Amino acid sequence: MSEPVPPKRFLDVAAAHAGRKLPPVEKWNPDYCGEIPMRIARDGRWFYMGTPIERMPLVKLFSTILRKDAERHVLVTPVERVGIEVEDAPFLAVEMEAMAGEQGETLAFRTNLDDLAVVDAEHPLRFELDETGGLKPYVLVRGGLWARLTRALALELAERIVETPDGRFALWLDGSFVALPEEARAG
């Protein structure tokens, strides 16, 4: 009987990604070949023809050739570009860790596919209101591809919300405020 696999930690993921280069999908501009029946569900699972893709190495491979074009999400190679459906965001942020930034504490996120994003100018946080008026936080992973924070991380993030001197609500990260939408209320 095998022992359970311990959850990945930031340092393990960072070590695995050291020196890793992603394909230069932003430089590839092949002809658009239409849509394929692939979908990334709201919960982060990938499907092909309605069937979940269970092989995580295959999902991670697909994620490296994922790009956000102006009109849709696409999988792109040097010779073809195909559209896929993304229900919300292509990634889920599943782990958060506070770390030292240039001007104070900032946050780092690990996605369900082991991408890392440290909140900074290139990897900002954004907030949307859901249909009930609740906040949905996202972090930019790369090239227009966002990760929605899981509910547990959103609640953890909510504990860091402060009121600014002008009466708005925000997060204090790396020496500056990240404002929440005007409609958001601390609660």
C-alpha cells in the first residue's frame, strides 16, 4: 500500500520550475483552424469531448501552449491555432504564501497546474463581483491568463483587507494599496 503524496509546497514547485522555459506562444501566429471540443471548467478541470482529461502531465502540457487572444482562448503551436472554451479562468490559485517584496510583504500564488505568480506590476490582482455581490479575486499568471482564487484562498485574502485613509477597502501589498471594487464592502 502506498503512502499518500504530500501536498506540493512553494519551494518544491519553484525548484521544479527553475530554468523552465515555456514555449514562445506569443510569437506564434499560425492560421486559426476553428474550435475543438475542449473545455476548462470553472473548477479548473480540463475536458475533451465532454470527458475529463485525467492525465495531469497532459493537462500541464496543454496549459503551456494556452494563450489568450483578443476574441478567445486558444491552444497554439507553430503550425495551428485552435479555440477552446474557458468557463471562467484557465487556472485556479490553490495556495497562497506571504513573502518579502521590494517594499514590504507581497503574496505568491501556486495554481492547480503548478504555475507560480508573485503579485507585482506584471502579475496584478483584480477583483470582480459575482452574481450575489461577493468578490471573486484573480491573479494574472502570464500573457492574459488569469487564475481565480479558490474560495478558501479568497477568504484568507479577505482577512488581509484594510480600510484606506479615504474610506475605501484595499489590500496593502509591497508598499501600495490594491483597491477593491467600489461596490465591495468589508464584512
